[in-house]
Amino acid sequence: MHLRLFRRAPLSSLTHARHLSEKLVGRAGEAEGTSLAASLAERCRSFDAGESLAYFRWLVEALPPPQQPLLDAARAYTEDPSVANAAVLTRRAEPPRQNLLRRLNAAPGGTALIVALRVQLQAVLPDHPELTPLDDDLRHLLVSWFNRGFLDLRRIDWNSPAAILEKLIEYEAVHAIRGWGDLRGRLSGSRRCYGFFHPALPGEPLIFVEVALTDEISDAIAPLIDPPAGSISPSAPTTAIFYSISNCQRGLRGISFGNLLIKQITAQLKAEHPSLKTFATLSPVPGFRRWLDARTSSAPAPQGDELRRLCAQYLCGDDSTKRQTADPVARFHLSNGARLERINLAADTSEKGLAQSHGVMVNYRYLPERIDANVQRFLTDGHVATAPPIARLLGRSAGLHEGRA
């Protein structure tokens, strides 16, 4: 008589992932933990959209901070707000899923997986706000893993690996790169490109900045991205124009690299070109036309100084409201201490430029002696530092506190 052997049905990817997660979040030894992390990573990579959503829900619901220990720690800190009790409270407030994610990071390619999981999470977050605690956990961990100490600044030029050059074409978010010839022009002559890289994502730029070295603050984008034939690069440039900043990793949204990158590039350029005195941008105004059309829907589009005035109003708002500008590019530069320098008409006549802002672009200028004060006022009450011509457009006095440079 033959014994009939029965095998247990294989677990679904989702059920297996939960099982591996429960083991991994426990007290696994280092060797076992690495093996479990690798197995869990494999399962996560195999998820379809529905399984990812279900796994995210499980992480939020099954692995919150233990309630009673957290209440006890909070009570102890309330009764005795000592350093020791504060440390205990901090540990108790951390959900076990953060520990799980740290251990998952030990898997081969773990960091890239976690960045990819955050991309998937943010895609469903608008319809599932209950998953916000998980996004907070991921952002908390990624901020620490992608801090400045781990970032490598590299100049990207025509001799950089082809895979990286392809990424520039793919990720350019401001002014599209039209093939290899266009890219070569952006990397040669008086043009520069720099990016931040991280050892956990080899060959993947996190963010890159395109710079033009010129003799004046530029008022149009076409000469920067498509220089006229026969144009000569300045031998002793006086001005660096940051004309494109592109974040490359959607999973790192909300983790700011741009400020660090601009500061480091500025220092490097000054060391290479002592003649540089002015650092400014030529920036898009992506929400301006939408804002303007909502206010002038029944009238022809304004022109000339009126268009400038309205753009200044859009970017600066009303000081009495103490609200920061809604424009994302403006918020980035103003929160990093730049001054709104100039509003340029017909600066970007491409289809995208006309659709975003009726062709308007603006210059933000970084004045080293004013950066800290500008940051403080902008973050405190939404005040936008402006050059005198912008202040006059708005009927304001620029004031000596904002400088006359």
C-alpha cells in the first residue's frame, strides 16, 4: 500500500509577504534577517497593484506603535520630562513597520525597492489617505538614508557613461532634450550639468541642474538651450544662470536636494571661475496662466507691463495675507533665500511655455549676504524679497533691507 503524500498549497504572494514580514520584524539574527529580507523583497517586486495596496494597508493596520507602552511612556514623560524619559517616548512612538523597512533595506537592491514602493504608495495616496502614516514612515527613513553625507556631486559631460546621459534625456522636466545632438549642446562650451548620486542607486541621478555661464542675467531660454551658431563662450564669465533643475526619483518626493546642490555647485563654479559674481536662475512660472485665466476669462490676455504686474502679484501675493506663493518653482527658490529679480516677457515661446505662463519666465537671484534673512522672512510670514523694479510694479518700496544690487 502506497502512502499518499499531500503538499500544502503554496501561499499567495501577499500572504507569504505578511508571513515574512512578521518574522523579519521579530528578533531574527543577522544572517537569517538578510535571508528573510531578500525573500520579502522578491515577493514585493512581484506584487500587482492590488497586492501592493493590500500590503500597504496591512502595514498600517497590523504594525502601529504598541498602544499601552506608548501611553505609559507618555505618562512618564508628562510626570518627569527628563532626557531619559524623552528617549523612551521616542522609541515607543516608532511603529514596528519602520524597523521592518530598515531590515528590508538590507536586501540586495533594498533601497531601490523602498523608493519604488513609495512611488506606488503615492500613486494611491490621494484615494487612500489612511495610508499617510506609512508615507510618513518612508519619508522619515529616506531623509536619513539620503542625507548630504551619502550624496556624491558629479559633473555630467559628454564623456559620462551613456546610461547616465540617457537618464538626462529621460528625466529632463523643464526644457525637453530633443535627442543626442541637443544633449551635446547642453554639455559643451559654456554649459554645465551637475547631479547628485547615491551609492545605493548606482547610475541613477537623484537630481541634476543645468547651468549656463554668461556675461549677464539671461532674459530668454532659447539662447541658453540652443545657442546661436558661431556664438563664443565667455573666457571670463561673470554670471551663472541655473536654467533647469530636474528631480529624477519620484519616490524621493518631498526630500529636498536642490538647495544643497545649488550651494555646492556655486562653490565649485566660483573656485573654477573666479570672475563669477552673479548667481541667478531663469525659471518657469508653471501655474501663472491657469491663475491668470481664472481671473481674466472674458477678456483678452493682458500684455506688456500689465502682464508683468499680474505675474508679480501672482508670485508675491498680498503681504497682508502672510501666505506663501502657490507657485512651486517660486517656493523652491524663495525658501532657499533667493530674491525675485526680474520678470521677462516672451522668454519661452515654446508650446509648453505659452501654455504655462503666456511665455513669461522670471529670474531669481541669490545674493549671499541676504540669503539667511530672505529665508527667515519667507518662512515666517511669506514675504517675498524683491528687486526694486518688482517692488515698483506692485506699488511697494523695496527697502534698504532687501538691498539695491
